[in-house]
Amino acid sequence: MTIEELFGEIATTPTAYHAAARIRARLEEEGYEEAGETLLPGKSYYLPLHASALLAFRLPKETPEGFVIAAAHADSPCFRLRDAAELPGGPYLSLSAERYGGMLNESWLDLPLSVAGRVLCRTGRGVEARLVDFRRDTALIPRVAIHLNREANNGAKADPARDLIPLYGLSSSAGSFREALAREAGCAPEEIVSTDLILYNSRPGTVWGAKNEFISAPRLDDLACVYTCLDAFLTAKPAASVPVFAVFDNEEIGSETKQGAASAFLPEALSRIAAAYGVPLPRLLASSLMLSCDNGHAKHPNRPELADRSEAPVLGGGPVVKHSPRYATDGLSAALFLEVCRRRGIPVQHYANRPDQPGGATLGNIAAAKTPVSAADIGIAQLAMHSAYETAAAADVSLFTEAVRACYESAFRFSGSSAEIL
């Protein structure tokens, strides 16, 4: 995947709803069909889930050894708008929003924001969901000037109910947000029943640095993994395994939702695949590998002491294997990923939290708890995770794509704590 292609995908998919729709369209362009009641070996399928998650797979003609699964998430920290979005107050019109996920608050201030999501419109037969994206600067959360808040540079804490309220317009614009939303959705304002909307950073991605070695863009966590994994999935050569590509929602708030990694979506889909070959699911899971794909923290140029002394990846050093009691990686899964990459000449780095700093969770153990399969947490090294604008290395995009593709082009045969790479 090229950097330009990645930037293009990120720009057109500001929400998990848009990402799922975009991925579905790409799969259909490649000849994938939405799975019905019967799955046939030799065919390619996808399964959508509640409009913001999706799973795709290719069924080999012969009974496979197992599954190779790459799973990522399409949601990112953002501000979610309430249905009654307008907040009148004196001469201004603001928007009622709350934080979603563990965001870096400061990065969202004084940044023009746009609106995207889905609108549920009333129709003659019920309600219809329609994707919307304003694609223009719509709101902004203004800072208080240093002259009015002398403690601003002394670690002052933002009050979400007062300091993180997006400004939308002047009081004379009252009612205009719903009207603009209706225009985007192609319905009348009174036909809007409910909404799932966010504010997002619409700034385009950029390549920069002394030798153009860095990239910055919104939502690199985790859309960089989503689209590199999709590219690897679509371009991988057939192997003796079932390649599975999974995109979940709600990882940033724990995955415990109907469209999250903790749902029954993945194990039920894999059960259907096993049934298509007439073999028990545990038999296939016993020789399977799952890659939980989510970006990892690179050593910070200004604060290197925050990184572990021995396992701190750097930008441009290749894919990262993540180690922690909270991650799914164990010795066997790490060894398999490392060996696959070694055979392809792909450099690999390791990440571990500094011992006194608990790291963030991923979907790896959450999904593996419902689908008992050997799993490794991997990702792209990046800076400023959960910022409104994140940074990674340009070289790591192609290296990560190659690593995931190499795994898709492999199959594994497990025997106790040993495994053969086919």
C-alpha cells in the first residue's frame, strides 16, 4: 500500500460506519459476496455486522490446516455528538458533545473539526440509515487566552463540561445544524429520527522530514492497520489456511459491544467456515494464528526515558511485536511471526511497557478469549497515539503490509508447544 493510498482511505472514512462501507465496496469490487446461509469452498465472502464491523474470508477448495486471522479496529478517539446537538448560550451556538475513548484533550483544541456519521431518517416503511460527512470545517473548541488563564501552561486540567465544548456558530444560526444534517442525509429536518455523529479532524495526511521519512495524519491508530491489513489480505497468494480479515468497532472503549471484538461475531463466523468443510472448529483453531493489529508506541525523541530500556521501537524500524501481560502475544505466537518475517527479510522490532507504566489494552486477548487461538499483538510504531494528528514512518506502512501478507501466505501445523510453518 502506498502512502497516498493510505491517506486517501483515511480521508474518506472518518467513522467506523464509513470504514465498513468502504471496505465492503472494495471487497465487492474484488468479487466477494455477502455470505448467505451456505458457504461453498472455493468462494470468497464477507459478513457485515451492525454497519460498523466486518469480516471477510476466502475458502480454499481443499480442507484447510486452520485460519490466519488479521484483526484491527476502525474506531478512534473523537467527540460524539448528541441527538439534540445544538447548545444555545448567549451570543454563541455550541454543540453538545462528549469524549469517546482516551483522547489527548489538548490536541483537539483550536483545531477546525468536521461532522460525520449516520442519520436515521423516517421513511414510509420505517427508518433508513444514511451516511453523512460534512467534509468542511464546521466546529472548533477554542482555548482561553493566556492573558485570561495564567495557569494554562502549568498543567491546568480541562473540565470536559466547560472547556471542551465545540463552538458551532453565532446565536443567529440556531436550527441550522439540523438543517445542514438533513441536506447531507437527503431528507427533511423533521424526518430525522436519531443520529450517530462525531466531530473529526479533517486535515489531510502529510509526508514530511529531512528525507520525507515521516507521515502524519488523523486516525493512524488504527486505520493504518485496517487498510494495510486489507491490502495484504486482498493481495496475498493462496496458502493451506483460510485467510480471515476482521475489522471491529468500539476497541477504544473496551470492545464489549455487539460490534466489538468481545462479541460472538468472530467465533460464530469461524464455526460456519468449519461446518462448510465438515470438520470440528477446535481442529482448525488448533492450527491457527491471529494477528491483533494495533499500533505501538515508538520511543519519543524528547522523552526517551518514558520507554522501556531494552524493548522500545523506533519509527522506520519495521513492524512491532508487543509484549505485556495485557497483550495476547506469547512465546509461540511471537516466534511464528518473527520466523515468517525472517524468511521474507522483513525487520521486526519489539515493544514492552516500562515496568512501572501499565499499557493500553488491545482487542487481541478480548477476541482470543472467545476464540481460543494462538495470537500475537503487532502494529506500526507511532508517536502521539490518541492525538488528533498522529505520526509514524513512511517506510513502516509497506513493511507492515508485507509482514501481514507473509502471514496470510503461510499455514501452521501445531504440535503441543511446537509448530511447523507450511
